Amino acid sequence: KNQVEQSPQSLIILEGKNCTLQCNYTVSPFSNLRWYKQDTGRGPVSLTIMTFSENTKSNGRYTATLDADTKQSSLHITASQLSDSASYICVVSVRDTPLVFGKGTRLSVIA
Amino acid sequence: DGGITQSPKYLFRKEGQNVTLSCEQNLNHDAMYWYRQDPGQGLRLIYYSQIVNDFQKGDIAEGYSVSREKKESFPLTVTSAQKNPTAFYLCASSIGWQGRTTDTQYFGPGTRLTVL
């Protein structure tokens, strides 16, 4: 069964600090991996999309990594801001089937 | 101003009534999707449409119905057969179907449905 597991479930950090969110997946055949940011009560917004051949991709202060051999991805947030408080969702695309969504990591950035 | 709109933002329904959620996009995307989101769970796919006049069931289609008569519109009807309809509903679209492309999936702002 195709699955995406994210950790931690929730995280609290001080403003200005860095953090890393983890995503492990078991899918076949793998097509690509996506990270989304979802503010409370809003629709998710795409941060990055990585294919099998890409190891890292950045979007401003967000940097995603992908290790296709170990089937792991991480999202690193640098110099966090209060506006980074949101849920971060890891999503894996399986060829010719719908996307597989993780349950998300709830990040709270406090002053 | 391009994007995806969903209406209404909040919807209340009496048990046993059908209700239709609107989703419109002016991005000229071929593919559209409906998801359901419950607290502590990942998004679950209800229905998707790869192209106008065609749609397929997702993982949790029971109690729901859709139509895709126009490229820009993909309304979702929650019927009385849906046992637990209270949830946050998200509509999305992409240029091509995400099962074969890396196209970004754009989401609407969502509709929160509450059954009284």
C-alpha cells in the first residue's frame, strides 16, 4: 500500500531558529515528491516539486531534499518567521495514480 | 486575476439534504480534483477529472457526485447518502493530470461544510 509518513506531528520553535521536517514514503512506482504549506482554514500552496533525479530544491528560505534510495525527504526552514506557522504536507506522486498525501507537520513559530 | 474560487466558504446543511459545492477556475487547466480534509488526517481524494466531460472516482467517492460539463467548472454534490459529511472540502486544478506530469496542483480556499 502506498503510504507517506511525516514527523514530527507537531513542532514549536522560536522565531529566527531553523527547523527540519521529515517525510518517509513507500510508494511504487515513484514519480515525484511535493511539499505544500497550508495555513489554517486555507488551501495548500505548493513549495517545491522534485523528481527522481533531483536531490535538492530551494524556494526562498525553504529547502527540500530528496533521497530516492532511502525514500526519504526533508524540508528545511531557515531563519523562521511568525508567518511560517502552518501545516507542511509531504505529497508523493505515483505514476498513473492519484497523489498520496501525508498527514502533515503542524509548525508553530513563537516570538 | 487568475485562480480557483470555491463558494460558499461556510455551509450549513440539515441532515438528509443534498448540497452542492461550487468550484470554478480561470487558469485554463484541464484537470480538476475534489478533496476532503478531516482533523488529523491527510487530504483524501473524492473525485477527479482529467478533461472536460470525463471524471473518475477517488478513494472516498461514496455519497458524492460530480459533473464536468465545462472546463472551468467542477461542482461537487454531497448527497444524503454520505454518512459523515461534516468536513473541509478543497477543490484543486492542474494543467495536466498529476498522475503523468509534474504540474503544480493549485488549491482553492476551501468550503467548510457542517451538517446540523
